Amino acid sequence: MLRLDKFLCEMKVGTRSQVKKELKQGFVSVNGTVVVKPEHKVDEKADTIIYKGKELHYKKYAYYMLNKPAGVVSATRDNTCTTVNDLLKDTGYEDLFPVGRLDKDTEGLLLMTNDGELAHRLLSPHKHVAKVYDVELKECLSEEAVRRLEAGVDIGEEHPTLPAKTERLPGNHILLTITEGKFHQVKRMMKAVGNETVSLRRTAMGSLKLDERLAPGEYRELSEEETNALRGGSGQTVTQHKEGGLG
Ligand code: URA
């Protein structure tokens, strides 16, 4: 059971205050009776809820891609900094959380959802979900560094990193694909091969690619196709490199 105003927010009818106004105007009926009270409890799976003549079908889970800007922390709440949840406050969902973390100065793809099971699967160290980063480096990446990154490097953990894939891009940029998610992993890998990360932008996670039409700070809901691909696959397929993914 769910409060009617929460249900309507989650169905994107509007914000809490907009929803309250819509209710007051008699635009919502539950099982054939107009309901004006926001606190009215509904069974979101069994009740017939009509808004302005249209039946609303409940969607429990929400999936958004955010183009995270630099300067924002990957947390739901923070006392001093703007969080990724602050950027997504108009979705109507109050239980979204970021799937994994990007450093405060890292930009790019961040999946936001309330689907804990999917998040768990995508973040599991056993699943080896591929993550693609556009890395701007201080120095041009040497052949020796490429060889070492692709073999696995010592970043001070118990084991070397798993083999990564690299591709040179114009300027001092590379496209780097890794299948782990250790703390500051990319920066530490670049340091381990004698280089330095100047800027970092994630462009893909599993089958999900950053929509390049999203400016930093913008977000959009995933399409059904994107959601199904993430839910269905191991998430490992990445086709951003010219010669294909990690396979
Ligand atoms: N690796 C890093 O070093 N930082 C990130 O934000 C993500 C991966």
C-alpha cells in the first residue's frame, strides 16, 4: 500500500505540491471514486487509478542515466557538497541512489535507480561488468604503458588489476575499459604506469552508453531497450572500442 500522492509522484504526474493541486481539482479517481486526499492509501498493483481519464500503471523501479558533472559527489546526501541526488530531485522518486561511485572530479555516465538487485549485480566484483572511461593524460601513453595496462598493473592491492583495453584518441586522450571498480582505480592505474590523469569521463557501463546529447548535469530515463539490456545481460558487452569489446 502506498500514499496516493506518492503514487502520483512516482507516476510522474508532478511534484508533491503539483499532485496535491491535481487531487484538489478532482482529477484523480480510485476504483471509480474521486479521491482528493493525498494521504489516501492505494494498492498500487490492484487498484484502478485514473488521472484525467487515463489509467496509470504502476512502475516500481526507475532507471535514469545522469551525465554527472565535475564538482558533484556520488552520494544521496551530503552536508556540504551538491550530490547526484540533488540533481535528480524532479523525478518523483525519492529512493533513487547512484550505482557505484565516480570521484567528485569525474564526469560522465552514472546510473541512478531504486532497483537494488540490478545495482548489486552491476557492482558485483564477480560479474566483471565493463566500464569505459575517456581518460585525458598528462603525457602521451607509451607503448610500454599500453602493454602493462593490458596485462594488468600493480596498484597496491593484493592482486594486479585485471587486463584492461586501451585505445588512443586524439590529443593525450585514451579510451580505457576496465572490468573492476576499485577505489580511484583509473587514476591509480595511470600512476602505476608513470603517467597522470588530467580528467576522467565515464562513457559506458555494461551495455549502457552515455547519451552524448546530455550536457553535464542533465539526465534522462532509460528506454525500455536500455533497461532490458542491463537487466538481461551480464552487462559485459562494450562496443565503444574500434575493434569491439573485451568479449
Ligand atoms: N577511476 C577513478 O580513478 N575515478 C573514478 O571516478 C572512476 C574510476
